[in-house]
Amino acid sequence: MEDSCSKMHMGSVSRATAEHYTWGHDCDGWHLVRDEQLSVIEEQMPPGTSEVLHYHERAQQFFFVLSGEAVMDVDGRQVRLTAREGLHILPGIRHQIRNVSKEPVHFLVISQPPSHGDRVIEGTAND
């Protein structure tokens, strides 16, 4: 019988070692954890950028701001998040993160199950 420790990746992970991707207008993401059950992504958004308004059919997400300030539009209301604040988004809840500040915002997006391929924009399935 295999113990759970033997299945874990025992090395550290950072932006320097994680898979990088870009999205939107000059936004960056790093896959810190990427498996079938869990996704942990560090993202960076320059001032004046935003994600599209969308929801996930299956994935719940937790957004946690590491530095800077973001505004989350959540089902028609706005929630301002600053460093060391987070917000839990359940499946089916329309949401959008925006950086309306003059500084970059850095944050974590934790999704369970992973949200890639589970995003719906205006009634259209997207990635």
C-alpha cells in the first residue's frame, strides 16, 4: 500500500519554476499546482486590466490578493479586495476580477476542480 506522501511532489514551486502563460491584455499566470482535482494559479494584472464576466458550471474558486487592490464583480455587486483578503466564489456565480488601481495586483486563484474548460461567458462554453 502506497502512503500519501509518496504521491506528493516533494520539491518546492515558485513563479521561477512554474509553467507560465499570458491572458487578456498583458496579464500573467503561473500554474503552481495543476492536477485533475486542484488548480492553484498565481496571477498578475497590470493597472486598468480585467477578466471577462463569466461563471463556472462545476468549479468553485477562491481568489486571494497577495499585493495591490482588485475589484470583484460578483452577481451584480462589487467587492473590493486588498492585500491579504480573499473571496470564495461558488459554481454558477457570475464574476469578474478588475484592477482599477494604479498599481499591479498579484493574487492566487484556487479552483476545485480546475476551472479550465469550465468557463461560461454569455451562454457560451469557453476555456
